[in-house]
Amino acid sequence: MSAPPDAPTVLADSRDVQPEQRSTGGVLAFPAIFLLVTLLFVPSSGVLIMSLTDYQFGMSGFAYVGLDNYRAMLSDARFLNSLTNTLRYVGTVAPISILLGLGLAILIEAQGALRGLYRAVFFLPVTATLVAMATAWEVLLHPSFGLVNTALAGLGFDKQRFLTDPDIALWSLAAIGVWKMVGYNTLLFIAGMSQIPHDLYEAASIDGAERGWRRFTLVTWPLLGPVTLFVITITLIRAFSEFETVAVLTNGGPNGATDMMLYTLYEEAFRFFNIGLAAAISVAFLGFVAALSILKVRLFDRTARYV
Amino acid sequence: MKHIPTLTGIALLAAGPALAETTLTVYHAWPHHAEWQTQIAEEFMVQNPDVQIEFQAPSPDYDEGLVSVIRQNMAGDPPDIFMVGSHLLGDLVAREMVEPLDDLIGDTDMNAQGYTDEVLAFTQIDGVQYGLPWTSSTPVMFYNAELVEQAGGDPDNMPTTWDDTIALAADIDALGEDIMGMYYTPGDDDWMTQNLLASAGLAPISEDGSIAFNTETGEQAIALFERFHDEGGQTAISNNDGRQQMYAGKLGLYYNSTAAVRSFDREIGDRFEWGTAQMPRMVDEGGVAAGGMAAVILTDDPEKRQAAWDYLLYGTGAEAQAFVVQNTGYMPVNSGAIDELSAFYEDHPQFKTSAEQTDRAYPWFGWPGQNGARISQIVLDEMASIANDQQSAKDAAAALSEKISAQLPD
């Protein structure tokens, strides 16, 4: 995307490639292909096969059960609840953390002296170990004397059971999710903005779009297109894969209120030992992530041609 | 030449481990247990220089320990000795990972060694001895003596029935906006719910095969949890939060395993007077559910099995058990330890309560079949729904009976 516009695009016609070049290419590609097959395709096929069996973790035998696990999955109230929670979580965390990330990026880049400080401050949550941070959140959100509740009480509001009230718990996790992801998104947007050629802004200002909203809609936003697409995809995938906060803070409770897909998968496989059903959930999860990735690649190819 | 003695010393040190002919790997749960587990092993190695004990990094809880051991077993290299929550013993047996101890027990009279039949039953499956109990506990009532007094109660004479206990909790709760009357932890599995049933004189499944939640008494036992919230002032917070509330002196009564006694001792210190009392009863013959971990031998090697058996006998012997009790709050599994502990119990009465109620202890119930962990989760979820007013105890009891019977083997 950063190639100069006047550079001729050279696409080698496959008919021009000599046989020895082909074999060299094959040799050079071999390590990547080998790793891809052993680390990705073989294990994924293993999961696919296991999803068709009644295998229990650690037991010696198993039987082929066809699509029973998928049927069980789609009729299992617990899985459907977990899927709903996941979608609500993604539907909240992704848009907020993307828009907030964009807003912060613009504000930080417009800042002069303290730019580096702000970047670091908002990026810190990304570098912190989330399990340790989750424990810190637990202290902050303590129902009686956590800092947040003390502040609420000081302002005259009722104290809340942030992590144990079934009506609030999921949104508490979503808030922590936004806190965790917004810094990463901000950084990506900042990187994207630094790629925008300065002369485009000069041209825009000659055309009268000197500052503020018009400058943003005319130059910044269109040129951030590819980056935005990348941010959307990665945020959706990361939000969909949320696991740590559930495992550390709520264990999916109370009464399944914060159960999410990866946590359900983990419990089915490693607490209930039902590998068949867990494999079926994995396949569904893989399908979702793969669909997003393919969508991204296709859209990316179409839109990444601004500069 | 003055270096020679030092060098000899180093050589001797280096030769130390080489004396060991048998190496045993031990895997236990709970990282905060590592200290006393290691000390038992060190003492054992002093007495048995031909055996070397090595520890794997402890698992964070029983469930993850079990997963890890199953994985290690699939890879063909399980630890030689494993400490598992005794309710999970059935999972090891179903996977044929553990052999009965008959060959090692032989003609030994275990009763004469200080192991009562009740204690041995904790680690039996269908009457077969698969392990020895390494620790043992029952839940107790922890109380903040100052709050109890302020509410008009007598710390030396705590209530023995749930009705009186709930009334006391209500009085404590009324002491102030920031004070909570009671907190009965739902726990990480169904153990604390088993305790509610036990206080009503019920095992989760009775001898005629009926599920306790499906009986009127069982329903009343579940309704206790509803009354804790409606009448006793309990709020549906997490166990961690409840403990912090207790340590802060803002909670009147707290219910959990006696294994927490040592932590209470450390966290509260002299800040306020506290104590433990026996678990209240719902009916006169009400009991408590015992818990704890089983030590099992996973190795097949005859020589290692013998060494591991020696280690099990040492760790569950009078001396080591007295040491465990003082460092945790657990009860001794060996009756020989009671004598050694008499002076300690005199000075630390909070540690003694659990041992005083063992005559009414039920074993930690493991659900038959392969769905024990799932049933535990069902119980936790339904109890959470009671705590959060999502459904009545009556509906929860009905849901429990229905969902659990669907998970039990036919």
C-alpha cells in the first residue's frame, strides 16, 4: 500500500517461469507448507474428526456418533446462552473500542508535547498481563469497599455488585474488555495516520478543507480505510475469543450470566471431559474466525488501493 | 590445603542425592500448600535416605490437577503420587489410572495404625481402597465475636440450629449499613450444598436411589440458602469478596471449610476477636459433609509403589498430620495425631471445632457416572439463581432434581 504510484506493477506470467525456478520455489516454500500442515491442518482435521465421536478425555475408547455433537450443541441451553452472551459482548466491546480508539488516536496526534506520554498511557493495558490485571479489577470492583463502589457511594449512588449481579456482570466484563483493547486500536490508528502523505493535507487545505471535520472526512478517514478494516477484523476476533476475564473474575457465573464461547469450550473439554462436544464448539468457533478472516482478505484486496 | 575440608563437604553434598535409589514425583493441588507439603517430604527423606521426593509445580485447584494428570498419563509419564480431591477419585478409577492398594496394605491392621473406618471410607470406591486421605476437613461457622456480642449473642454459646443462626445473623445485619449478617459460600463445586443437605440429615442420593432435592426435606435444605439472603442479610457476592468482608471486620458469620482457619489467623491477627463453632443443624440428626484430598499411587513399578506407600503412611501418620493441622486448619486423618495436638488445640480452639463434629460427618459425595463435574456446575448455577432472586428455592429444587437425573447413568 506504500508503493509509489508510478512504480510499474510487474506480474510474472506463470508461463515464463523456468522449470528450475519452479523447483527452487517449491524448496523455498517447503518449510512454510510443512509447518502449515503439521501445526494447522493436521490438528484442525483431528478436531473435526473428534467432533464426530463421543470421546471422553483420557478414556481409552470412543465411537463414531455422526453429527450428534452438533445437534447436542445447537439444542444445549447452556451453549446457546453462552453464544448469546458472546454476541452481546462482541456487539458492545468491538464498536466502542474501535470508535474510542479512533477518537483517541486523533486527539493524541493533534497533541504536541505530551504525545508520547498519552500513547504510552493508553497502550499500557495491552502490555500488562491480563490475569494479574483481572485481579486488580476484582479489588477495584469489590461490592463493599472497592474503589469504584466507594466513589459511587460518595456521589450518592447505590453500590453495585459488579461481578456477581447477573444483570451487570457481563457489562462489567465488557468495560474491562474495552479498557484492554482500546490502546491497541489507538496504536494501530496512529500508525495508519502516520502513513498518510502530508501533501494530501496540503492539497485539501488549498481546496478549503483546512481543519477539523472536513479535513477528517476528506483525507484522514478515507485513507484510514485499510487500517480500519484491519482493526475491525482483529477486534472482532479478539472480542470473540475473550477468555481470561471470565476465567479469573466470574467463572462464567452467576448462573451462566458471563459464560462465553471459549470458556464453555474449555469447561466442556477440561472440566466435563466431553471432548466430542468441545470439538464441535471448536469447529463452530473456527468457522466464525475463518469467515471473518476471509471476508477481511477479500475486502482488503478491494479497498487497499488508495495510495 | 585449607580448602580440602570445604571440598570434601561439597563432595559429600553432591553424593547426598546419589544415595537415593528411588525417585518419586509428587503432584498436589493448591500452590499455597507447597510449603508444608515440601516440609513433609524433607522430613521423610531424612528418615529414608534411599528415597528422593520431587515435586511438580502445584496445580491451582483440584480440577486442573486432574486434567493435568490425565494428560500426563496419556503421554505415558504420570507422577508417581497424586493428591486429588477425594470426590474426583472416581475419574481416575474410570480411566484405570490407579490400582487398588490391597497388595500394599496386605495384612496390616489399618485401624491399629490410627486410621478409623470412617476416614478410610473417604478414599474408597465401592468399598475398594484406592488411596489414603491426605487431609480432611468439614466446614465450620466462623464468627466475628465482637459483632455477635453487639447483636446480643454469646460467642461462647453460638446457636446450633439454622433457625437461631439466621435470627442472630439478622440482628448482626441490623447493626449498620456496611455490616453484613452472614455469608454462606456457595463454593467452587457442590460441596457446600451437600453440607446444607447434610444439616438436614440427607446425602445427595439416598440409599433407595432417590435424589435429595426431590424430597420435601431436601427442598427445605435448599430453601435455607434462600433464607440466608432474605432473612440473614447475605448478599450474593463472590467468596473472595465475602472473605475480605470478614477480614475487614464487617461480616458477622462466615461458613467455609476449616482449612481456612490458618488464613483467618494470619489475616485477622489481633484486630478483633473471632472464633469457630460447629455447623448449625436443620434437623436434630443433621450432619456435615467431610472433604479433603486423597493421596493415590499412580506408578506401576513394584519398587516405586512400595516407596510411595511408605510415603503415604508417613504423610498420614500421627506426626506429619499434627504438623499439617497446625499449618492449615485441616483435621488430622490419623487418630494418633489427636494426642500430639492436645496442647495446640488448647491454645487454638478455633482449630479444634472441625474435629469435634466428625462423629456426624458424611463422606464427600461423588456423583455416580461420568458427569460429576457437570452436576456440580448445575448445582452451583441453580444456587446462584436462588441467591440472585432469579427463581424460588422451590423451583430450583425441582430444576435440580430434573437436571441431575438427566445426567445420572440409567
